[in-house]
Amino acid sequence: MQVPAPFEYERATTVGEAIGLMERLGSSARLVAGGHSLLPMMKLRLANFEYLIDINDLHDELGYITVEPTQIRVGALTRHRELLESEALGAAFPIFQDAERVIADPVVRNRGTIGGSLCQADPSEDLSAVCTTLDASCVIRGSSGQRVVSMEDFHRGPYETAVGDGEILIEVRLPIKPGGSSAYEKVERRAGDWAVVSCGAAVWMKDGLITDARVGLAAVGPNTTGIPAISQALRGQAPSEGLYAQAGAIAAENCTPSSDMRGSVEYKRHLANELTRRALRRAVARINGTGV
């Protein structure tokens, strides 16, 4: 029987109240929204906290998708289902719908949030790979104000983020650039499982040439992995199977997987190579109007 250690329950109704509780309770407290990652860890006694602060009442304040000329702002309490169903988000970044379709199951997608996914900082987390691919920024708020950090700075290690005691992630910002599209590829042992390896790709083109590209991998290192060498190799080039193969080889060489029950290091490097090719190919096809 899996039972968490005893804890006290608090419920916040505003962001200010949640920050106040986090300041007062410090590292002995943890925020909970969907709870689909946190609660299993607590049941296994892999994580123990004296207080859980329920922030589901903050959905009206932090559950939004706002489209602006240069960016899309996504509130941290936006549910997976809302991300999947947003036509505006899907049109700008189809990678979100690709990823959300392979995240867990409808029960999880109805309750889990983008903020919870990013703050869990699991190395296999799908939305962390998506946000790394899209060069997202994370807005963190505390009693003294708010600050904006990049995805590279947000994740500091497995299950560790830049959100400090008395702070809360309130928003994710996704920059919009013309001439681009994106895609997500994932291999899992069964439907809805954590990734064996997954890969996101975003490509921007003009006059038939790639002006910029980004690739984000999950489950092949201590956190989701962006690979600048792929961006450098693709800029200024015309898309081709040879170019995708070059990018895949760079991905395999630059990731740091470990052997576990999901596969060997060699197998995961093979997947990093193959999924990078597939994601880039599909992103370019979408730009050209031939992608699904």
C-alpha cells in the first residue's frame, strides 16, 4: 500500500496568497495543481513535504493563452487539454498539439498544467522539450516582483528549477517569428508513457533557405537538451535529406543518455538521431504546406 507521509493542506485563492504561503512555509511546502507527478512521488516517499498548497483556484488568474504580435503568453495554470484544443496555439506552434496528443491520457490532460510540467523538471518531460525547442521564457514572481529566465536557465538539474522559496512560475512566453513551423516526435514503450526519447524541432525559412532552427531532446540527459550545434549547421542551408542526416548525427553525438529499463545508451542515441530527422522533416513540410 502506497501512502504519503502526513502533511498539512492549504488552499490559495490568489497568486499573492500563494506567494505569501510559500514565503511563510519555505522549503517545507510544495504547490500542487494537477498533482499527477507530485502525488505518486509522495506515495512512494520519494518526496516528502509538510505542507501542500492547492492552487487550483488560481486557474481564472493563470489559465490563459494570449496571442500578441510578437509572442504568445501562456499562463502557468493552463491545462494540457486547453493547450491541445487551442486553435491559435496550434496554428503558431503545431509542436504543442503533437506533444499533447502523446502525453499520458485524458484524465491527466484534464487536470495537469504546463506550469506543473515545467516545474517538475523531469528529464523525460514532453513540454520541457517543447518549450526548449521554441526558445521559451519563464516568468517567475515573488513578493519583491517578477523576473524572466530562459528555459536553459530555468532547469538547473533533474527535478530542480530556478523557482526559489517564496516564488511561483506564473507564465510561459513563446516568441513568434515569421516563416516558421514545428513538430514533435516521441518513442514510448506504451501509449501515454514517459518518453524513451523524444525530440522537438522548430524551423524558420525564407526564400527556400533555413534562417534558423532549434532542436530540443528529452530523456537523453539530466534535463531537456537544446543543441546549438544543430542550429549552426542548418542556418543558411536548403532543406534536404542529407541535411537532416547531418543534424541527426549531431544530436546523437551531443546527447548524454544512460542505460535503463527503457533502453541502452546506443539505442537512445539511435533514437535521438532518427527522431531529429523526422521532426525536422515534418516541420519543413508544414512550412511548405505539405505536412499533416
